[in-house]
Amino acid sequence: MSTKHRSAEEFIIDTALENGASLAGIASLRDLNESPSARLYSEIGPFSGNAEFVEPRAASHTESAHFARDGTSAYESVLVIGLVHPPENPQLDWWDGKGTPGNRRMIDILKRTTRRLEAERGISSRQANYFVEKGGVFLKDAAVFAGLGRVGRNNLLMTPEYGAEVRLRALFLDLPLQPTGPIDFDPCAGCRVDCTVICPVGALDGHYDRNACNIQIQHDLSASSTADFGELEPTKSCRRCELVCPWGNGSRSDQRISVP
């Protein structure tokens, strides 16, 4: 279909995919204000456990975490993109003091998408910060509403195409669009649930324990790696619950990579 005759939703998603995204979909900010994470945020406020990197601000619990504003312009929709981080390319997740290579790649994808949306359709957009406290969205909730997948028992976004091996970023859009999800997908049905027993801090025993998980993340971020990464010593974050999951490449398999 020609660019001229594609709907706004099709054009935006196709542009993101053409620029290198593995997955892309659209969510409504109105829907995100009613998401599970938004409701929890309104009750407990911003999470301060990862203060070294998040630097959360003091926020009113009644303030919307999603209706980000740039000057006087309010955004109405969100483009959510996913980039696959396969086990055989772990360096995409390695923290090198400036972020991760995978995150920088997604930022570049969104920059190029922004330029094309403005040039060809006059669509105003703005990249959402990775952290909600700094002007972002709850990415997993947004991805569910955009039809990229569902949140699994491991508290990760599970996608039909790549399982949990996907990282997310978002772009605010200045026009109302038709959401592309949620989808009917239950990746955890009948699973042996290895993710609940492999966590070194027991963060998946029962309900997800954000504080326990953060302890492991902070431990990883403070440890140095001897892996070859130029002159840098990147940090390898914990991916145990992700990599043990048997769902990947569009199906469940009994064979997954070994996880230490």
C-alpha cells in the first residue's frame, strides 16, 4: 500500500519497523491512565529504590503519570516499539556507564521515526523518557495495550514472536489513534514456571517483589565484568527469569539455554 493511502496507524507502525524496530504498536494514553501500574503508582507514588539511576521526584499521588506535556501541547497516543535482545547477542544489555547499546539503538530508531512522521505527515512527537518519574510511561502496560504481548508470571512482557527477549521504548504522539491491542495471548498457560524458582532473591515467590528484584539489579550494576567491551568493563544485568523461559521464536520449547 502506498504511503499516501495508509492510515495514520499503519504509517506510524510501518515507519518504526522500517527504521529497525522488531515490534511496534499504538496505545492510547487514556487507556494507560487506567492501567494496573498507573493505579498502583497513584497509591504508592514513585519508586525510590533505584535512586542512583532514577532520581525520582516528589510527585502528587493524584498526578497522572502518563499525560506528559511539552509546553502547552498534550499528547494523546503512544507508539511503543520493541527491540529483540537475543541470548546470542548479550552485549545489547550490558551497562557501559552511558547506558546500554540496545537502548541507544532504540533511541536512534525513534529519532529517525520522529523525523519521518513530521516530514511526511506533520505528526508531532516526543520520545518518552525511560523512567516514569522523568516523564515516561509504564512501558509494559503500554506494550500490552499496543498489542505487543502480555505480562507473564515473570513480570516481563511476553511476546508471541520473541518471548521475553524484547526491550521497550515509547514515543508520544499528538493525535488520537486507534490502539492496536490488547491481544488474546497466554504464554504462561500450562508452563512449568521455572522462572519462579530460578530467581536468586526470590522475587517471583507469589506476587512479584519489586524491592527484592531491585536488590539484584543494584548488585549487578555495582559489579564489574571482565568481558571484552573495548576499553570498558560493562555490567551484565540479571536475566535469569527471562532466559529460562521456554517461550521464544513463536512457540514454547522444552529446550532453553542454561542459566547460571
